[in-house]
Amino acid sequence: MDAEARLGIDFGRVIHGGPLAPGDADTVFLGGDFEEALASPATEGMWDVLPGLIEAFGGRAWIISKCGERVRRRTLAWLDHHDFYERAGLPRGNVRFCRKRAEKARHCAELGITHMIDDRLDVHRAIDGIVAHRYLFGPQEAPGGVRHVPDWAAAAEIGLDVR
């Protein structure tokens, strides 16, 4: 793999909560109380695949998530509660947040992200021309220039074109 390859991963509906039907619905992580949020599960297959991807990228991976302050706190608590950093091999400081999905483009540019896994088409439109390898996670159809990855098993099968 190219020594400069860098992976970006969305949190909601990718690492956590699982893909939902297309549309604006979001993960159940947003509702319920704090304890329910902490107890909520990772996306099926994530633990089987993502640690190997992060290793293949030499630890050059970042979670890049759009959320407000309340969900940011829940996300960081969930990552700690599930021992994510140790289990996945992600450096603790490699988590970025923004308030608007289009702002993920700025993070990708700053970090030199070459591969991005996200479940939102608007994110993929925003990072077009910035991120060479884009992967649309979940059940929706991917537009041209974006590879469809319906679930973590599919991500493992294609290897995310890691080079």
C-alpha cells in the first residue's frame, strides 16, 4: 500500500448503529438516554473488518463525524466505553467533528484522506475531487465515481482498494 494512503470513516450508520433505509433517518444513538447510547451496538461486522483496515493503513485512519455537542460527547463516550481505540487500533487523537456534512471536505483535505467510507451522498459530493477513493456505505445506490459498500462484509471483500 502507498505509504501516504489515509482512511476516513464516518461514525453514525457506519461504525455505529448500522445502515438504515435511504433517507434522512439517523441512528438510534441520537435518541434515548446516555446509558442507552453507551450500550447501543456497533454496526454488524465492524469489529471483524475495521481493525484490519486500520492496520492496513498503518494506523493512518480518522473518524470524521458530523454532529452537535451532545452527540459529540456521546460519540467519545461510546468509543471509550467499547474500548474502540485499543480494539480497532485507532490512535485516540484521530477523531474529528464538524457541524455540517460538507465540512468533512475540509477535514479530508487537511488530513490528506485518500479513502473515505460514509453513508451520505451529500458527503460524497462534498469530497469529490479531494478524496480519490470514495465508498458509499449502506443500502442506497452509489453514483458514478463512488463505490457501493453495502456492509462491512462487502468492505472486507473488496479490500477498499488499499494500495
